Amino acid sequence: MSETAETAAVLASASVQRVQAALAERGAHGRIIVLDGAARTAAEAAAGLGCEVGAIVKSLVFAAEGNPVMALVAGDRQCDVAALGRALGLNAPPGRADAALVRRATGFAIGGVAPLGHVEALPVVIDDSLQRFPLLHAAAGHPHAVFPLSYSELVAWTGGKPAAISAA
């Protein structure tokens, strides 16, 4: 959370700028936080922010019948892929997407995948257990960048479908 040349470089990266533009389109200006340490995992992000792991939104990309889909899951939960498949109306649970599919569909590398600002429109399902927290944080396109938002903002800004898709 320092104001250094490294912070400026993170904020100037194309991926972070894409998230910043998506946030601005939704009326949320200046929300990106640059952490001193990496936030590639929910635990790292929570430690850097001083919040509960569950308040971190994990942006997970899966392959469903060959197409990318996104699950937004609480940091302290695992995605139940069978429940995700049911929420999407699929005949079978989706599988984990490889790094190439994640990059192609979202424009982000694993470890910095944001829940919005994707290069492709993706079906999004939101873990309804995220409602437990008044304030959430999600990746902002870089392993050192996050942004705060509420559960209602997450739903509105992503157009995602809330569902019970996680297991503790």
C-alpha cells in the first residue's frame, strides 16, 4: 500500500487499467488498492488487507462444454463444481480451465483475474456465502492489486447469478 514507482507501475499496467475502466463505467472511481505483497491467493490478499479470508472474492474460470464460465467464490470456500453446473443448467459439472483459456476469456493471468473487465462476456455465478461480509475485495488484474466492493455491487457489476455453489 505504498506510493512508490512499483505502485505506479502496477496501476499503469494494461490489465489494471482495464479493471479501472470497468469500475469507472460502474461509477466506482479510484478504488484500486496496490498491496505491498502479492495477492495471488485469497490468504495472501487477506493478510495484506488485514481482513478475513472469506471476504476475498476468488475469480475462478472453468471450462463447461468447451466454453469458459466464471465462479466468484468466497476465499474460505471451495467451489462445488456440481452445484456450479446445476446453476448454469449444464448436463455435467464443468472442469478447471487451463491458463491459456483463462487468459483468452478474461484477458488476465491466473493470480490476478478480476471479476469484471473481461475480454469476452462470460456466464458468471456468484457464491451466495459472500453475503456474510459487508465488505469484499477482488483481484484487480495484477497479483498486487485488489479493489473493495459490497456483495450487492458484485452482483450488479458482474451481472452474475447468485447461487449456493460453495462448500466449506
